[in-house]
Amino acid sequence: MNKTTLILFVIFMKLSTWVHAAEPKVNGLYATWCLTGMSKELNGELIPDKATYTFTHEGKLKYVAGFFKQEDDFTLAAEKIKTHSMGNYKIISIKPNHMVLNYGGYMYFTLGSCQ
């Protein structure tokens, strides 16, 4: 292995480690989620809400609230979900059945469609 190849290999390994370190934060995002409530503060009193958000592996965000539907493309960058027209959401936590995002307040989700 020559010096250039070795340097490129080390850079690749560092980037690979960085990407894998970021994955757990978004692990589980790709699903359908029910927005159950919102709060001004983390763990504050919830204002009930019922809107369904679906995040696809293809980078689509689908939003449904009653008869209103909206779809947008999204990307993930630095623990944020960035969309073209629906705003940017900071990922606070994603667990198997619960998710918290921040967008002008804290948004609390449960896994699955809203009933």
C-alpha cells in the first residue's frame, strides 16, 4: 500500500465511523408517526394534536391533518430533518415507539397513524 492509498483508507475509515455514529439518532425515523401533542418546553404540558407524519427511506415527508395533505422532500443533516417547504426539525429523540422533534416547540409523536 502506498502512502496516498493509506491516507485515503484512513480518511474513509474515519468518515465511515462518523456516519455510523450518527445513525442511531435517526434509527427508527423511517415510519409513520402520530403527532399526539405539542409543548413550548421539553416535558411541558402538552397541547393535544392529531396529525400523521410519514418519513420514507426515499426522502419523502408526508403530512396529513384531517382533509389537509402535504408532501415534501427531506434530508438529514447534523441531527436535523431539513425540508424544502415544511421547515426544519431538530431531532431530540427517537425511540421504538416515541419520537420528539423541535420546530418552534416540542412535538411529541407515537409510532403509527393517528386514529
